[in-house]
Amino acid sequence: MSSSIATVVIGKPLVDLKVLGFEEDEVTIWTEERFLPRILVQPGWFPSTSEVKRNRPDLFRAFNSPDFQEIRIGKKVLWLIVGQ
């Protein structure tokens, strides 16, 4: 990914993305996966889930409830929208 800003939507958002300030075409990844390290490995931000655990243990978690977070990985900004 060459872009420095990425948007990940997990599940179905509780509110419309426009309410949160995002357009549907701005979403980088749509997924049902709730384990964050697997999401970070898919586009190549980390080589493996064990690298996430070793280098960023704060990102080694799962999202089981609705959430909206900004996560910084180096110079990249990841907007994480977790729905149902």
C-alpha cells in the first residue's frame, strides 16, 4: 500500500460511513476478521502475526465489540471501524 492513510471496516458499521466522515470508496479493507494481527498481515503492513506480537504487543488483540480507533504504524495511519 502506497497510501499513508488506510481505512479498515470490520463487520457491518452501526452508523453510515458518511456520518463518520468516510466515503465507501475510501475504505481500503472490508473484512469480517476480528483479530487485528491477521488484518495487518493481509495488505503487507507486517510480515506475520508473530512480528506484530514481537514488535507491537499493543496491537495483538481482537475486536469483539463495536469500536472506532486510529492506529499509527510507522508513518501510516490506520482508521479502524468495528461494527457488528
